[in-house]
Amino acid sequence: LSGVVIRGDLSLDMLPVGPLPSELEGMKELQGREVRVIPGSMTIVNSMVRGAIRHRSTPGLLVVTGPVTFSGTRFEQMVDLSQTLFLQPVTLSGARFLRESYFVQCRFLRDVFAEKTAFGPHTRFHRSVFQGAVTFQQSGFNGLAEFLEVVFEKDANLSRTYFKLGTGFSGSRFQGLADFSEASFDREAFFTFTRFDGDAYFRRATFRSTADFSDASFKGRDDFSKVFFEKGPQFTRA
């Protein structure tokens, strides 16, 4: 879909339950789960979505076998794609989420592109796994941003990203490069118990409120040069 207006809600829970795609049969953690499959790509670009998009089957799993592209689209209601497995790249660049956007316990097998994306009052990637590289460069999180217990297996680019309300990366693990250079945090930012296995760049970042890195672990190089802390940062037991 390109250049269209979508007025109704889209409930992906209404898809029929089917077998696990053959390429996923070796993943033991997926065995026995209720599976719904989109056997191809999902593309909504340069459009307006006035209804909600939801996948709310908590015990179930949604599998999208093709690329997902939402670039340049404005979502006026909630987008909840929790419990989704994305087999191909996901592109959110230039999209605008005016309401909540939930990607709880998702698994992204390929790269995620979310450059210059505007997120709304609440964004959740809680316990998601990014197996490919991910970029949120120059994006804006205008509300709460939850990246709690997230695993980034490749490089994560959050440089020049803007976080307007509370932000949490607590318990997350960055296995590749974590780039927060020139990022801006207007409210509390929590990196407690966060593991940085690769290099961690915070050069020229701005923290205007609490910056809590208590119990964090830096195994690579860490660069906090020219960082602005409006309050004293916390690195207890880091």
C-alpha cells in the first residue's frame, strides 16, 4: 500500500492458526506455540493509518516471512506488534507514531532501519531480540521509551537520538557497538545492569536529568568525552 488512507482497525489475531514455517522448525523456544503467519511482505509507505494495528495473542506468535516497510507513514492510533517474529528487514524510517507503539518480546532476524522516526507517548521494545544491526539514528522518542532486557546481537546506532521522557535500557545487552554519541536525554535515563560487550560511545551526549549506570558492565572501550551531565551521574558498582 502506497499513498493511501486506511480507516479501519487491523486485528492480526484474526489470521488463521497454522504450522511453523519450515525455516523455523529448529528453534526449540517456538515449539508448541500458536502460530499465525503472514507469508510475504507487509508494506505501508507514505500513507496515513487512522485505525489501530494489533497483535495481542499473548500465547501466540505472529511470523512475517517477508520484509516489513512502514517508511514515511503516519500512524494515528496504537500499533501493537508484540510477540512477532520478523524474518526479513524491518524499515520504519521516516514513520510517525502518534500513539503507543509496542514491540514487546519481538525477534528481529535481520536489520532494523528506524532513522528519523518519530515515536509517540509510549514505546516498548521490552525483552526483544535484535539479531541484525539496528539504527535509530536521529529519531525522536517523544514519550516513555522502554528497552528493558533487550538483546542487541550486532551494532546498535542511537546517535543523535532524542529521548523526551523517561528512558530505560536496564538489563539490556549490547553485544556489538553501542553508539549513543550526541544523543539527548531530557528526563531520567537508566542503564542499570546493562552489559556493553562491545564499545560504548556516549561522546557529546546530553543528560538533563538522572543518568544511572549503576551495576553496568563495560567490556569494550567506553567514550564519555564531552558529555554534559546536568546532574551527577551514577556509576555505583559499574
